[in-house]
Amino acid sequence: MTQNNLNNITVTVNGKEHSLSVEPRMLLSDVLRDELGLTGTHVGCEHGICGACTVMMDERPVRSCLVFGVQANQAKILTVEGLSNADGTLHPLQEAFREKHGLQCGFCTPGFLISACHFLEENPHPSREEIREGISGNLCRCTGYQNIVDAVEMAAEMLSKDKISETDQCTVQAEHPAGI
Amino acid sequence: MRYLGKALPRKEDLRLITGNGRYLADIESKNALHMAVLRSPHAHARIVKIDLTKAKQFPEVIAAVSFEQLGAMGKKLPMLVPHPALRSETPYPLAKDKVNYVGEPVAVVVATSRYIAEDALELIDIEYDALPVVGNPEDALKADAPLLHMEVGSNTAAMIIEKTGDAQSAFANADVVIRSKFRIGRCSVQPMESRGVLAIPDTLGNLTIWDSTQSVHTIRRLIVGFLGLEEQQVRLIAPDVGGGFGAKNRLYPEEILVPWLALQLGRPVKWVGDRMEDLMASYQERDQWHEAEMALTKDGKILAVRDHFLADNGAYTPFGIVVPYTTAITIPGPYKVPNFYAQMTCVYTNKTPVAPYRGAGRPQGVFVIERLLDLAAEQLGLDKAEIRLRNLIHTKEMPYDTGLFSRDGRKMIYHSGDYPQAFQQALDMIDYNEFQKLKEDYRKEGRYLGIGLANYIEMAGLGPFEGAKVKVDPVTGKVTVSTGAGSQGQGHETTLAQVCAERLGVSFDDVKVVGGDTGAIEYGVGTWASRVAVAGGNAVSGAALKVRDKALKLGGLVLQADPMDLDIVEGMIQVKNDPDRNVSLQKIAMISVDPSRSTQRHLPEGSHLPDDFQPGLEESFYYYPSALTFANGTHAAIVEVDPSTAAIKVHRYIVVDDCGKVLNPMIVKGQVIGGVAQGLGNAIYEEMIHDNNGQVLTATYMDYMIPTSMEVPDIQLGHMESPDPNNPEGVKGCGEGGVVPVPAVINSAIDDALSSFGIYTTETPVSPFKLWKLLKKTKGEEKTDGN
């Protein structure tokens, strides 16, 4: 496609504002990965089933392979790169995934972390069955899910003991460096 | 043991949970061109015409290539694992004259972006002449069947017999003979990261190839051989790999096309397959048709098993006959089968080629014997647990020679394990003796519960070898372990570091493991067949002990002590009875490369390095397993079926596994549970379905059902540990056992749940839809006699 059909957009990703020109057909997942260098968001199926590309867009989880970059104009996006604090302290979910062996190959993990983060905001004290349902929009081929459920359960406990659970975990508080 | 056997957290996790992993698609390459592949929409068709003109003229398209433009590259891909009985056919990098399956690569376009390359695919003017489709192996063998490969002369790729004893006599003299047909459906592997390749040329004609593969050295060797290069010209690196499970363990056309195009164009070329490509064109597995029979005494002892089976191999044999062969030798499993006969016919059909997927032929073999045992139990009026106990091999019978041979020609001899004990432990865990009461309680509520059991053997530790290089950095003292076997999520960076830390005597935190890079170690084999703990683990152990020996010799010189009196603890060489007399490994590594030019002299006055000394604390060790390893275990499940909807719900799932010495129990548990989840997919949900024209009807995740967190229950693990007597670390491998017996268990449990309907399932996956059709045949009526 030629370059004469570009749209200017402004997106705030992990607290940092970016202005760029993209083709209308460019997927948000490709904007994040190829234009902004944020390769933590992974493309798994490109038809909205596997959930590997899940990011937060204006405080709602979306499949970034089903959103066009132009639709994200003026939006606030959170990707896995923005999940930990700016000082590098891991988010309780990240801690819990490591502690509970909630990942093997790690490819689906960023999507799970984002989905679970939103889920715990909506339901901070979930039952195990509710966790299973809460993460059922994300496919994992390695772990058999059990350890992921364990991890989300552990993160829920960590968050409930933590003052920061009162703030919105999936909203970026500080600016994160773009790219890796 | 400081580190071995401990559930240490994984070293690889930090980068993966922060989005800093580097998978193939994440590897940046300035100026990279993007390749897109035009794939056959036909299962079988003659290519009449390909016109690339319009595609080539499209702005920002750099190249468009079909078979005709391949020139010297227009030759068939090499195959892995040849066999004298196999009439092998492998594909060309791009189809020549004719296509043989939906998804076969026909042409490629290279452009400045993937978007543009895909646009340009639409502009390729191509005309096909559809041919009759060979849709299944039974049709393929009919006299008037269309031929896939004229050169082969028939659709039979191979017909092989594996046997021991005299099955014919045993059947003639048996009290009871039971027979059944079984159909094992075709599954797609589906790692969450699809395949991909990036090749970066330099000005001298050398290449750096990034490839999402399980076997860097093997794939490099095949690529350089095909392209006419030397091994030294190519460095092949598998970065973080988003799951493999066998799908990324062989040479695909794209792995030839990308480096060839990079050399032709003098620019980096990248291809990342999308999900539809992965579902259509990544090699698949299972897909067998069995006619099996078992001869028994009236008290339920197996006299013989006989099986004739067809393996639907798809259009090519890129991985030989590994899958059906493994099925055949897996059938006897942990049971005493004195007489055995298996005849396998490997058949070409117009489907995606078959090559090993996690379990690699084993789930089919286990399905056959376990379903036969269920049938035999029913016929003899025996309990399904009892018939298994009567036939399991006992520890006192080991080493037990099955009379069969593995595919690398080694005798299948079981050396250790307590199969009846593992089985009993699983029965206890699932409260087998209480189950009938539970079942009856449910029945009173109109609910249908069933129990399923299966035992398995996991043949692992295949050779020929794996290598490791252990190096102590002379500046930092940190240790790097390089190995040919990369990780696709198995956690080698952690387990192999545990082995090195333990055997060398350094801190686990100071060990870094590098795998999957031909630049890191000269030779390697790869990650498949649950072989890394056995072949790789013992290689790391061997290399670490060599470094230790050398460090102790030099340490003895420095400390003026007998090396026998020294020990290495957390990176410090110290005199056993006088730990204050010590020297760090780092210092020893430095002395070995720079004994006198450093700021101070380290060697005592008058002493010098031995004449035959070699620099560096760096040693390689290549471990050749002397025997196969055989892990074993038992699975048991309680399943509920709703006869009105055929919905299947797994209530409980129990695994008792014995994989020998455990390097890291957390990782073993993860492997087992993950395997069971894939097994449940194979058992209930996942099947590649084709229409009569060979069209793929399951080319998206809307149709190809991968189990989610709602379908996979929590799995309870029991554990046993019988060290393998034939390798120093006593390990056996744990990557595949989790997946292997699941279909057998699920079918067994479903039949039990629906026994009052007379349901007997012979297919896997036994999807709710198939079960519903079976129930419809019974008109949903229960037999009044309760049978």
C-alpha cells in the first residue's frame, strides 16, 4: 500500500504520549510492536480468540489484533511493559506468575497478565472458579492453566493486603520508557 | 544436594513477565524485507499456470517467486530419519507442477512490509486443474485410487512389521480373543507462537539465521546442505521460542526460502507465519486407523496382541516413519505381552504431512492397549483395575526385555520403576474402591459418572548425543553453560543451571545457560522426545565435572595442596579441613589464561603451569546415552457425561508419574500438568477436519478447539522416583508422559459413565458431537439390564 493514505494519531502508551502516522488498516498490535517497538504484546492468532495480544485501552481489555491503530487515537493504552512500576518493582501478578510457575514458554503470558489485572479490579476476591472464568478468554498451550489460576489467586491475596489495591492497578501512574 | 531436586524459581521468567522476551517476530532487523506465502487452496491439483507479473509490478514489492524462479534450489527438501522400507517423498520449497495438500506453499512475495506482501499475493495469477482427492488411507490403498507421487508408484509410503514371540500360535491357543477397530483423529500442534524465520546476510555471503526451531544444529546442517554453503558460514539462533511440542522440529520450506532469498537479495528477509498458515501448513499428528486384537487366558493374562494399522501420513514424509513406528513399539507399554505383532502401513493422502507432536505416536499405542484391556475386562467379567494389575510388569522382573527395538535400533529394555505401585497409588488417590458408591449416588440424582484408568511408558532419552560447554569467566567468575538444546518453555535455563551449580560447586545465581545457538557450541542435537534432561543434563554434568577437575588441579598448585583434599563450595576452592585456605574459581580461571602478567603473581615461587596445560576453565562434554530411558506412570479420571447433551466434564484427574531423579519438581509438575491439558485437547476437543475435497474446515480457532481454563480441571499429582541406572544423573525425561495416556483414560471413563446406554467409544477425540451421535443411535435409551 502506498504512503499517501496515512492518518495522524496520538496515543498514550504506558503513560507516554506518541504522535505517529499510520495506515487506517494497521492493527493496534502492529502499531505497538512495529511502530513503537513495544514487542511485549504478542500476536498469537490475529482473529481474536487466543488473547495473547490483550492490552488495556481506556481501562478496558481489548484484543489489539481486532482494533485498528486509528481507533486508538486519543486512547490510553497499557501494555505488559507498563505493568510493573517505573522503578522496576514487579506488579503482584508478575510476582505471582513467577512464584507459581504460571508460565512456560511465556508467549501468552503478557496477555494473561493484562486480562488478569483487569479481572482482579472487577473482582478483587474471586473464587477459583471465578478466576478460571475470568481468564478463559486467553489460551495457553503450555501450563494447563492450573498454575496460572494459582498465580491469580496469589496475586489477589497480595493485592488485598496491599494499600495500592485501592488505586486502579491497570492505570499507569508513572511514565514508562517506550521500547525495550 | 544444594540445588538438584529443589523447586528453584525459573531464571527465564523475569524477562518473560515484563515483556522483554525476544521471540522471532520481536527480533529487529533494520531494512528487513517481509515474505508472504501463497498457499494452495486445493488438496490435490495440477498447476496450469502461474503469472507473477502483476505482483512483481506492485509498488514496494521486491521479489515474487514460484518454482520456476528457484533455479538450482528447485530440488526436494531433505528428510529426517530415513528407513530402508520407506519410499520417501519430501516437498520442493515451492510446489512443482502439482499441489498435494491445502496450505502447500506455491509462491512467495517479498516486499517492504508484510501488509504489502500479502496484498501482492492477491495479484498472482494462478490457474489450477483440480485432481481427485485422496481423503483417507483406506481409500488411498484402493486399486483405482489416484496417486499422489508417480515416482513412488503407490500411495503406500512404507509397510513395516514389528514383532516378538509367536502371536499366531498364542491366538490359536487363547481362551478369549477380543477385537476392535480404533480411529485416532488428526491433531494440530498449535504452539501459541507460530513458526517464523529471519535471515540476515553479510557482505561476505554469510548468514545469521534466526529461526523459531527446536533443533538449531540439525536445521543449520540441512539448510547449508541445501543452499550449498559451509556450516561455518551460517550461525543459526533460536531466540525465545513460544512453544514447540514437535511442530518446530523439522525443516519446512520457509526455512529454505527465507535464507535463500536473503542471499539473493542481499538484504534481511523475515517471515512470520500467521495462525491460519499454522493450522494448515505446520505438520500435524495422531491420525491412525487400527484393527487390533488381544488374546488372553480366562483369568485375564495377556497372551498376545496383534494390530494392523494404517497411518494417514498426509502428502509427504518429512520425518520418515517415526510416528507409526513409535506407536507400534509403545503398544505393549508396562504390561507383559509375550507375543506381539504389529503391522503398520504408512499411507500418502492429500493432507498436511504428519510429523511428531508431543507424545509422537505414543498416545495412539497407549489408546490401543488400554481400550483392549477395558474390553477384555468387560468380556471376562473382571474389574478394569484388576485386569491391569494382573498384567503389569513387576520390579523383580526387571530388567525386562520387551523383545522390541526402538527406532534408533536399541533394545527396549525397562530397567527400573515400580509399575504396580504407581498404579496402586493412583487408585488410592482417586478413591477407586469408593467410586462405585459415588457413581450410584450420582445416578440417584440422574447424573452419570464414570472412571477411567490407563498406564503408560514414556520412552525418552534418545541420542545420539547432546553437548554442553561450561566456562568460568576469568573476569567475573560467573559460569556460562552452552548447550545445543534450546528451550521452548521447558525451563532449561533453570534445570541445567541447577545441574552445573551442583556438580561444579558454584552458586546457582552465578550460572547462566545459553541454548539454541550454533555460535555457542560446536555440536548439538536439539529439544525433542523428552531427551534434554537425559542427554543434555548428563552432558552439563560431564562438562561441569571436567571443569571441576581442572580447577582442582590448578587450585592444588596455587594452594600447595593435594587436589584430593580440596572441595569447591559456592565458587571457592578450599582445603576440606581448613576452609580458610582458599582461592576463587574466578582467580583460577584468570591464572589459567594469564598466570604471570596480572598485577600479582598467583602461583607460588618456583612453580609453573604444567607443560600440557590448556588455557581457560572451559570444557565441553558430549554425552551419548548408553540406553534409552523409560519413565512410567498412571493416569486416572472421573468424568461426568450428560446424556441429553453429551456434554463431557472432567471432575477429577490424577497423575502418578515416575521420571527418575527429578532435577526441579516445580518444573516437572508444570510439564506433567501442561501435558495433560494437551491430552485433554486430543481426547475431547481437537481435530483437524476435512471435507470430501480435502478442504480444511478447522482453519481458525473458531473451529479448532484448544481447551481453555474452563475445560482443564485442577490435576492432582502423585509422585514416585526410581533413578535410571544407566545415566549418571539418574534422570528419565518428563516432557511427554502427561499427554500420552489421556485419550485412553477419557474414553474409558466415558464408556463407564454411559455403560447403561451400551456406549462403547473407539474414536479420539470423543467430542461431545460424536458422543451425541452415538447416543442418538441408542435413541437415548438405557438398557434395562444395566449393561
